[in-house]
Amino acid sequence: MSSAAPSPVVAPAVNDNPTVRISKGINGLDKVVLRDFRGSSVEVYLYGAHVTSWKNEHGEELLFVSSKAIFKPPKAIRGGIPICFPQFSNLGQLEAHGFARNRFWSIDPSPPPFPVNSSNKTYVDLLLKSTEEDMKIWPHSFEFRLRVTLGPAGDLMLTSRIRNTNPDGKPFTFTFAYHTYFSVSDISEVRVEGLETLDYLDNLQNRQRFTEQGDAITFESEVDKIYLSTPTKIAILDHEKKRTFVIRKDGLSDAVVWNPWDKKAKSMADFGDDEYKHMLCIEAAAIEKPITLKPGEEWKGRQELSAVPSSYCSGQLDPRRVLQGS
């Protein structure tokens, strides 16, 4: 019997693109790995089309995934960027957050190209189409294309295109969210800019409507709010890490802000008791005004995430430069 070490296996490239490769992830689940030559990377599991890792050029992880996350279908993965479709939360008859995050997606072998002048070359298109099983619980025919792109500056872009393919001429309606879990150093040292003075629905108070009063959102207890008619740009300022996340979004007018805090954290089997201190969900979403598509119509919802060094002004973070900049 030979004891020679096996040759290293090079993960196969996706669509002949050497910067995009498919490999095995946790519990043997397939994942796609996107890499930029500067060192930034993104990992997305075919199960749920679920982004589970986004690292900058220094190899620092920018997304939070729980150490107790269960990578075992049909359980959704706790952390990263779950896709909530065709239902956000329990706002409907389906299981919470819909079924897209519990399905196996496929890689499109011949995706439509980016515009010729685009510098984005590192991307993969994942597809989800309605099945007979899904039609039993949500009787609509659809095609969902998710494009995951790693930009040349290490930005992460998610573009969802959802098309009504109903042959019977019936429209359908859905709600949607990118349930993004950001990694933060200490939630008590974090502030969110861009949602001041806006109305929100408080999920901890039966979705009563209130108006945000603070100059910025800070955290000292459980938060679960749906901000309405939000701007296209939101910033998360991490004081300790001297890092600012910038969320840019199109087609997604709402933004959910969620942190479970200690009591709720202890009640979740797939979430560490103290992990709430190191995560924050800011979710680009379409909730208050559900999207309706007639047969043949397509909806597009996009979010772009970037992480930039924070500016300092008198010892404080200066978010205005970030929000008013490009």
C-alpha cells in the first residue's frame, strides 16, 4: 500500500474563470470561492445561494457566521447573507423568511456578461427555479438569478433578478431581504448612520410605527426594527476596528436593523450566548410595499457592500464624509 501523499487537488474553475472556483465546504456542501488578485475573497454555498465569507485583502473576515451555525439542510445557515424570499420573517403563510435560503441553487454555465466597459470579472450567477414541491406551498412559477460579484476594490455586490414565469397569466407578490450579518468588534461601540429621523416599524412592539429620534443608532439592548423609505446609502461605523461598512442599495427601500442581545441569543440553539456582541444585521429589504410581478416581468434588487478605513474627527468617527462621498 502506497504511503505517498496525494497530489493537491486544484478546485475546478467555474465557466473557465480562474478567479471563480467550486470546492467542498462544511459537511461536504458545495461552495463557490471568488478571489481577487489583491487577496480579497468571497465564499457562497450553493445551499441557499448563501454567502458565508467576505474577506478583505488582509484576509480579515467582514461577515459574521455563528460558531454554532448548522451547515446541514434543511436548516438555514446562521450568519453571512441569507436570502429571504418570497417572504420576509413571518409576514405571510410560509416558514419564516421563505424557502430560498433552504434550497439548493445551480450555477448558470453561461451567464449574461457584464457591460464591456465593466471592470468586474470575478462573479458567479446562481439560479433557483420553482419546483413541484415549492408550488405546493407557494403556487407560483418563478426564476431567481443571483449574481455574486467581487469587485476590483474588494467590494461585494449581490444582484437579484426575480422573474414571474407563471404560464397561467397570474401575477405574484413577494417580500425580500438580504439578511446581512456584519462582523463588528463590540456592538456597544458601533453606530449606524443614514437612518436618522426616519419612520420604522418596531418588531418588538407588534410592528408599531415610530420615528427615529437619535442622531445615530447605537446599541444597548435588543433591536429589531424595519426602517422605511431609507436612503440608498447606509454606514456602519465600528469605532474599535476603525472601520466603516458602507451599504449601497437599489430597488430595496427598507432596511432592517437587528441584534438579538443576550436573552434572545441564549434562546437560539445555533447562536453562541455572547456572539451578539460581535455581529449586527443591517438588511436591505422590500417589506412595507411588497413587490408584485405580472407574468414576464422582472424585478431587480441590488446591494453593494464595501469596507473602508474610518475617518476621525476630534476623536470621533466622521460618517458624513462616507455618506456624502461617492
